[in-house]
Amino acid sequence: MGELIRTFIAVDFDNPEIVSRAQEVQRRLMEAGAVMKPVEPQ
């Protein structure tokens, strides 16, 4: 396995469509086995 990279990404979105798409990407990454610790949307 390759080198692990730990990162924190925080982005503020005002557009509900962008929020929905970002949540979909997050869901797909987790389904693909990404080790993630997502936080609840605010």
C-alpha cells in the first residue's frame, strides 16, 4: 500500500445544489472504501 496522507478540508457552500453534490461525492468515496470521518452539515 502507498503512503498515507491525512488532510482536513473545509468549504462553505451557499448553493443547496452544490451542497447536495458534495454530499454525494462524500457518500461515493465512503462506499469505495475511503477511510473518512465526515462531520455533520451545519
